[in-house]
Amino acid sequence: MAPKLTEDEIDDLIYFARAGEKEDLVETLKSLAERENVTPAEVVAAAQDNAKSTCLHMATGNGHLEVVRELVQYFESRPKEEKQAFLDEGNEHGNTGLHWAALGGHLDTIKFLMDQGASPALANEQNYVPLDLAYFNNHNEIAKYFLKVAESLETTNEESGLSAAVESVEIEDGDEKTEEKKDDKETV
């Protein structure tokens, strides 16, 4: 059964994640989990604000990597599908934690989320993926990272659908434009 959290309790959890107050977040999660006789993961999953934003959104959007690590570790012993749902949870606009990290320019957080299995291909209500948000906000290093990941996925999966997209994207470096190109490879 889902824990019953008050609006103030949810606000506290969201605030602690947004502010990077890991100790207060951990203590509050532990207390609420004990009171509700559930796991901290269940409390984290239930804590959403009115816009369906979660503690993960708040921590990723503000680059609080240690808080993000703490939140994700609560799902390590949960079923794989539950962890994936947590990582890819969209708010009311369809933005995931990965979208927020890309928008905020937090590369270390993005790399951690990707290592944990967050999907870079989920589009929000405006049909933007995290790469788009990084690019539109001049987070060029992050945009290049996402393009490199896309190229790597294509090579690993022996598919060629992404190469045209990767070849056509230009990332500005200062006053110059550099084009991200992939060597022509024979497809199987």
C-alpha cells in the first residue's frame, strides 16, 4: 500500500532534494518509512508535488549528485521495472530527471543517471529529448556527450538510424561551429 504523506511532508522532501540537504532528506525518509511501515523507496516514489515533480527532478535540476545517488540507491533492491520507472518518471510536462539535469547543465549527474539506465530518448510534451534541452541552453559539452552516447548505441546495436541525425547536428564552440560527424561505416 502506498504511504500516506501530507502535503507538508511532501514539500519537505521536495525542498531537501532541491536544496541538496542530504542528511535532512535521509532522516525524513527514514522516519516516514518507519511510520508508514514501507521502504524509503516507496516514500520517495509517493512524494510528488502538484506538478508531478519528484525529489529526483529537484536534485537533478540543481546538480546535487550526492542526493541523486542516495535517491537511486533506495531502488537498488527493488524490481528492475520499478527502478526504471523511477529514473524515467515524467512530471506533468513529461520532463524526466535527465531532462532537468540537461537543462541545468549538470554533466556528472547526467552521466550517473545514464549509468543507472535512465533513457535519453524520452521526449517531453514539446517533443524534446534531454539532448535538445542541453543544445537549446548552450550546454555544448552535454550535447556532445549525448551525441557520443547515441553514436555508441548505434555501433553497439549495429543499427544506422541515428547516424544521419548525429551527422547533421552542429554544436557551437564559441564563435566557431564544429560539426559532429561519424565516419562512414558499412552497415550490416
